[in-house]
Amino acid sequence: MRARNRKLDMQADRIEAVLAQHKVNVRVEGGVVTPRYIRFDMRPQLGTKVRQVASLAEEIAMALGKRDARIVRNGAAISVEVARNRAEPVRLLPLCSRLPAMPPVTAVLGVEEQGAPLLLRLTSPDVAHVLIAGTTGSGKTALARTLLTSLAMHNRQGEVQLVLIDPKGRGFGQLRGLPHVLGGIVSQPEHAVSRLRWLAQEMERRDREACSTPVLVVAVDELADLIQTGGAAVEAMLTRLSQRGREAGIHLIACTQKPTAALIGGAMKANFPVRLVGAVAGRDEARYATGITDSGAEKLEGHGDFLIVARGEVVRFQAAWLDQQDLANVTEILTNGGRCTRRWTDPDMRRNPSESNPRATETRPQTHIPTWKRLIHQLLGAGA
């Protein structure tokens, strides 16, 4: 621990030295070590331009021996974020063991900077539909699988059902065994059109009958590919669902590499108020994906390093990871009717899913949430 603290102090001194050489007088006043990166917080003097500090990102990264540095403004502070030499994965099952209770229709995303679990309540008025964007290797499909599996873990079939559309037939294939999956996985364009048409009809029926249960979570992998192969019919029905689906209990989770208006209709794109953005190719792609300028998404590390963007607020988080064995154990427990026991929260269940540990329900979550981030947690309904 002492050696690590000395190294952090040395890195902070180097950041200050680089900025001082360019006549930017700031001091590093703290920070945080996350599973994926290290953040240094600086308090600039009055009149210091954030863009001036951001323009020195390459020099700071070189001084620290890093590939690049992400510089963002956090309230009155300016933060420098650099990757750790060894990233630590965040496993979904141990993370879930920290949650004694879950609000309904709420998914586990991962952990934010302070290590607090980050949750997403789909039925919150400010959520409705979620767009997951990122280049190949960013972890967007893995995050979608984690999100969908956590919904199945914490909600009964009569409460939540999953409709999976996967044009390439690979991203959601591992979820095939979950009992919450409705009608199997759709991969052919003509079958996708049929499934979306049924969803539109179901939405209209629910509107007439003032019904919104069970919640239908419609997950689409490779959204742009589906629209290109399915044509105007697919785009029109997806647009209708994104505009009117929330009140009927229908929510879209869509994954895509480049969510531009040219590939995805502007009307549909406007109806995804929450975006989960992983690593992207450049600044233009970062602006397309997040909907804001200078988000720094182009400097994310990939493999589960994400930003959550909602109402202009941006929070960096590490997505939870669910490997094939854990998913197989969860599927077996759910299929055998074990949802109410929450046995998957015990890490020992990865070795023997037929045994349960009563101590798993006695754990307590980390409740500390930084003051400046409480807004985003409240906005997303992310409180247990």
C-alpha cells in the first residue's frame, strides 16, 4: 500500500510539473483508484481554461508513461484519468451478492468510480429506452448480456420477459436458455419484421386496455445491421416502439457501433435518453455516440470501460462481467425455479449450483455515493 501511495504521489507531481511548464498553475488534491483506471483531481485557479488543460493530454500521458490521458471537468475540479497497468474485472455474481434487495425491473450495470454498484431502472420516466454504443472490442454486447441476465435474476417471468433480436446470431446466443426469453432468439430479417409487428400490435392492445405488464424488454444487437437488412418496415416499427412503448411497458435495449442519424433515424435516436458508450474510434464517433462534445469516449480503454450519459450528466463506470460458466449456473437455477432463493449471489455457486449459502443474503451493499453523482443515481432510479 505504501509503495502504491508513493507511486501515486510521484505521478501527481509529474502532472503538476507538466502543467507548470505550460504556465498552468494547479495542484492535485486527491483522486480515486478504480478497477480500470486512476483519476487525479485538480483544483485550478480562477480563470484557468479547461481546454488549455485538455490540450496537454498527450504531454501528461507521456510524462506518466501511458498510452493516453482523458481530461474532463467534474464540477469545480478538473480530472485526469489514466489506465491502470492491470485492470481488475468486476464479476456480476459477487457484485449482486452486495445487494440485499433490488427495485423491480432494475438491471445491474457494474460499478462507478467509488466502487458503488450502478443500477439502471428501466421503468424510470427518464430511462425508457437504452442505446449501447461502442466499437468492436468495447464490450457493448457483453454489457447487454449482463444487463439482460441481471433482469432475469431479479424479476420473475410474470414480471419481465425478454424479446431478443440478434441479426448475426452470436451476441445473444448464450441467453437462449433463460426462461424469461420469449419465443427464442430472432436472427432472420423476415422473422425480425414479424416479431416487431407483433410487438407493435401488442403495444396498441395494451394502450387500449391500459395495461403495461409484464414488462417486455426488447434487446437488439447490431441495430444498424438490422435496419439495413430489414429496410423501412423495421425502422418504422422500431421508431413507433421507441416513441410509444414506454407507457405500454415495452422498453428497447439497442446495441450499435455508430449511432448516427444516417444509419438510425433521427426520430428513433431522439427517443433513447440513456446511452451506455464504450470505446469508439475517434472524437466524431464519440460525439455521435454520446450526443455531447468532448466526452472523452474516444479515450476509453475498451473491454467494459463505459460512460453512462443521461441528461447531459456523464459517469464513467466499469461494466460487470458474466462468463459462460456463471451464465450456465444462473440459467440452471432459474430453470429449476430458484429465483426466489437468490442462490446465484454466492460466489461458491460457480462451483456447485446445487448448494446454497444462507450467508449470501446477509451481505450489505456499499452505500457511499459521491455528492456530485447523487443526481445521476436518483435520475436512473438506482437506489436499493
